[in-house]
Amino acid sequence: MGKPQSASDARSMLLEVLGRPVQAVTGVCIVDLVERRRELFSESSTLVLHEANRPRIDEHLARGDWEGRAGGFNLEELGARGWTYDLDGDADCVVGLPMRALATRLKATIEGCAGD
């Protein structure tokens, strides 16, 4: 999903995903400039925003929390405002950069370089 262009657009996006599994996929490219190598990988997580959040949508839209947010929301902000959801996978993948997977890959790269 892209970023909504209006509150009405954000409402449509939120209503579309409520109660349904949504898969977030984040692609990452690590570039080693010294060795002139790159590694590509992706991580995915599945999110279900509970239908019980439906009454919170008007408040979310009125506050402008949808602006500049893919799908009309930011997972961390929703959680802080009491929205309920199920998440299968890494929340960082939904929010942006999957830090645990990136850290694991970087550590392996560094350890591989130390053995050279």
C-alpha cells in the first residue's frame, strides 16, 4: 500500500485491512565497498489489525496520524494508542528496516572478513 493522499483515502486503506492479514515485505541491500560485493535479502511479517479498532479510526484520522504513513498508519503509534493487533514476524519489518535480520547479516559479514 502506498501513502494515502487524504483522510478519506486513509480511511479506505484502514478499513480494507481491518481483520485481514497484511504482509509487509522489506528489501535490504548491503554493499561492501571495499570488497565490491553486495548482498540482497528480504524479510516479511504478517500483521492483522483487529476489527475492535474500528471505533478508533475517526480519532486516528482527526489527529492526522495517517499523514505520510504507508497504509495510513504507523504500527508503533497505533500500539501506543491502544490498538490491538496480531503480528507474525518482526515488528521492525512492518515499521521499516528489519534490524535483527540486518544485524545478523552484518555480524556474519564482519566475522567472514576477520577470517580473511
